[in-house]
Amino acid sequence: MGNSTSQSRLAYITEVTWGTTPATPGMTAVRMTGESLNANIDNVVSDEIRADRNVSDLIQVGQSSGGAVDFELTYGGFTDDFLESLMFSAWSTNVLKNGVVQKQFTLEKTFETGATDQYHRLTGAVVNSMSLSMAAGSIVTGSFDFVAKGLAVTQAIITGATYTAGNTNTPINAATNFASLAMTGVTAPALTALDLNITNNVDLQRVLGSLDGRDVTPGRFEVSGSLTAYFENATMYALFLAGTAADLTFKLGGASSKNYLFNIPSLKFENAQVVAGGNDQPLLITTDFRGLFNAGEAASLKITRTP
């Protein structure tokens, strides 16, 4: 029987020291729909001149690892941990704001290959970016993208490692699990789609004497996104034309518990379109927006969870 990706597992543990997996780790499984975590090897082709016109060598000069973990949004567990890494901050009284405190993980992929399983282990993994996609009639989906130190391949678990399942909550949908939509200055917005993109612009620190990086450097924290709404009044388009700041709040999850309230306290629309694209279509407004620092919240993004 051939090997199947359906028998794969992704698990993680928080690192205290960047790039160092804790001893006898208690690994937690990640609920995912797919992943692209892999090694990235930097190679340089030798420029040596040869009389026979051949290439003399391909030389490794650096390595890193990383990639995306795709998911259907669920409340709690790995979602909470990965959001802390994304926001460079920690939950405080169930509130998370973007900050400057780094959180990193060891990520371990397990592939079932018969008598001997294969383990791909990434250390120093920091969430560089996250995307969330919400569309009418769909499950909320997203992706966490990681930058990591390196990748090692082995055929055994870490000595003393244990594994527990991830959270067991039902995936959040964009119909009954989407609520509390509000935007200051916009009258009764009715959305058909909303995409949220967050990036830390993380870069790996290169150093002489090693193929691996020595740590990561976070860049600017950027919040952006796009939305599509029914064009029923001019309020949203007027904000775009005037370059006026607004805000955006929405809740994902249960009505009274197990939910996340996302708040972009300041944003501006980078573009907006209201066009008649053809017959027999609803009139829509499509926009792109960018989150801005808000002095009152001392952040660009605030997430509040309700257990």
C-alpha cells in the first residue's frame, strides 16, 4: 500500500530559547487542512572558469525553513498559541494586542511510512503572517506562515516526547458564527466577504560561520484586508473619497462563548469600487483597507477572546 498524506500529523511545543526544543517535550497536535513547511537551502553556483566549460560545483551557503499551515478556524488550543506568536504579545485577561515579545515553537511533521515513520522537525519557528478568509456560506479558513531556523529529518520521536490532541471545537463558519459587525461612520454594513491579512515582515539573521541563522528580526507589524458589501448607501464610499479614518469590529465563534472579537481600531480605505459589471447582479462595493496605529489602544489590532 502506498503512503498517504491523510495519515500525516503536525505537532508543536513552545520553545523557551529560540531554536532549542525543550527536553521530553509535551507536543500538541495542530488541526490543519494542509501545510507547506519545508527546508530552504541557499545555493551558489561556482563561477570557476574551466577549460572544458563545465560547472565545477553547487555550494550550500545558508539554510532556513518555514512555510504555511492551512486551517479551518477553531477556538482555543493551537489557535491561541499561534496568535500570540503572530502578535508578538501574550494574552492578558483574554485580550491580545500586537506588541514586541517574541514567541517561537518547534514544529514536528510526522509521516506514516510503514515500519519506520519519518519526522521532519523545524526549530525556532515564529509566525510571520496570518490570513483569514470569510465568505458567505463558508467555513472561516486561514493560514499561518512561519519563518524558522532549520529543518532536521529523523526516524524517531524525541526521547520522552508525548503527544496530545488539539482542541476539539467545531470549525467556525461565516454565517451563524459571524456577528457584532461594526464600522464607525458606515450605516448598517452588510458584507458578503471579508479577508484579513497580518504580517510581521520577519527576516532571518545571517551570521558568518554558520549555515543557520542566529535569530529572527521582526519588521513592521502590518494589518490589511479587503471586504465586499452590498452598496445600499454612500457612507463607506464617502470615507474612501475623503481619506477619513474608520474602524472595524467583528466576532467569530459562539454567540456567548468560545469566540474571538477582532478590532482594528483605526483604518483607512486604500481603494474602493462601485461598478455595474453586468446584468442581473447585486450592486456591490469592494474595498481594500489598511490598519493604522491607534493611540487609544496603543496597537493596530486587538483580539478579545471569550472562553
